[in-house]
Amino acid sequence: MKLTGRVVFRDIETGVWVLEGDDGTTYQLAGGDRKLKKDGQRIEAEGRVDGDTLTSAMVGPTFHVSTYRFV
């Protein structure tokens, strides 16, 4: 699956990185590397969505990033 959106840090619990997708959905980010985690940066990413995972942040489905690029 390919998603485009904005990377945002949310100060929930111990903090969580999310992708505010252009599709209107907020995804909790998993995978990628440290360079991906820049607040406000727009990206295009490929990966898979896991809607069945429970997380402490509960911000939306988890998006497991396999590749990304800044746009």
C-alpha cells in the first residue's frame, strides 16, 4: 500500500509518531528509520496497514513502513 501525508509527533503517553494521511486517516508509524521522524515533514511511503494491532496510543491503525521518500 502507498500512502502520502505529513509526519507528526503526538505527545500521548510516552509520545508517538503518526502519519496524517492525505486520505484523512491517522496512522501510527512503525518501521522506517530515524530520518523519517521529522515533525511536519511530508512523505510518500510504501508498507502495510495492520488494523488489528492494539497500541497504548490508540491513534489509528498501525502503518508498517517498508520504504519512504520525502516530498
